[in-house]
Amino acid sequence: MRILIVEDNLDIQANIAEYLEDSYSLDFAYSGDQGLSLALRNEYDVIVLDLMLPGRDGLDVCASYRRAAGLQAPIIMLTARDTIDDKEAGFDSGADDYLVKPFSLRELKMRIEALGRRPKVRRCAPQAFAGLSLDIEAFTVSAGGQAVVLHEKEAHILGLLLEAAPALVTSSTISYALWGDEPPESGALRTHIYNLRKALATLGMEAILQTRRGKGYALEPIS
């Protein structure tokens, strides 16, 4: 596997290199701008991204990468910040995993291995169903000549629903796609669904999003 490590602490870089260089091909970046440039220029299996970086911080790098990259590698966020709000900010920016400093190098390797087994996601062309269209790169949903910009997580949810439409997508499938094995508090998914429903309502398409209580969500044509 090819791994990108974006970390400005040279001691941490050296420790990671010593522990992982026999197992993976490693590239290193010292700043947010350098990390984003490498991430967009090359294809990586996993990106390990520090939160506090010179220039762009990790949240900005992560969000920018998610908007621009064609083939999306999973991202592990490294940070000394361990509050729920900090973790939610990391996941909202597009991170797949979150590792708090100081961390075990053995655990880092296990998490890299776990994320490396996931298939990378490729940004796709606009998706459409029953008069509703999503441009996942622009986070824009449109219908009837109108368009609304979505939060990244809500755009991801709508993308999953459009791919499956009109079949059901379970709540657990959506949660894993958004947050991996460490979802935030239990109401986070419902909040994103609520916000997505509000955005669809501005397009007159609220009824297309159906809730299957205890199961998940589906898109159905409006009769």
C-alpha cells in the first residue's frame, strides 16, 4: 500500500517512518498545502493527516481533498484534541477515522490496514432519479430548474440514496459510509436527514425522501 503522512512534527514523522517503512510505501508532507498537493497529484491507499499544520489545517486539507480528488482515499485524522465536538468536526470535514495523540504505532498500523481494505470511492457524474439530480462534486441538488447547495454529509447521503433508488438504504449502511466504525452521537444521522429534507423541500421535492422507521431511508417518485 502507498500511504501519505501529513505531519509537521519531525519526531513523529521519524517514529512513523521507522515503524511502517518496511510494510508500506510512504510519502511525507510537512504542511497542509504540501499535503493537499501530494494527495491530489498521486493515488494513495490511505492518508494519515495531522489536524494542526502550517498553512492549511487538517480540516481544510481534508475538506478540500474530498471536494477535488477523483479517486478518494480514506483519511485518518491525527490530533491531540479529543472532545466530541473536535471529532465531529473531523468527521464532518470528510475524515474516515480519528486517532488521538499520543497514539500507539501498532494501533496506527492496524487502523491503516483496516481502512486499506475498503474500496476507494471515485467521484462520479451527476446522479438523477425521478426529477432530482445531484452533482456530488459541487454538493448541489437540483430539480425543476432550481438548485440548492448541500452540506457535504447530506450530499453523501443523497448520493447513496440515488445509487440505490428506489431501494431502501439502511441507517447502518449510511452511518458506516459517513463515519466508519466510530459514529458520533446517535442523533447525528437524523439531523443530517432533517437538513436534507429541508433542502429538498425548497425544491418542492420533500416527499421523495421516505423514512422506513427502524430500517432506513429510500427515494420514491412523487405521485
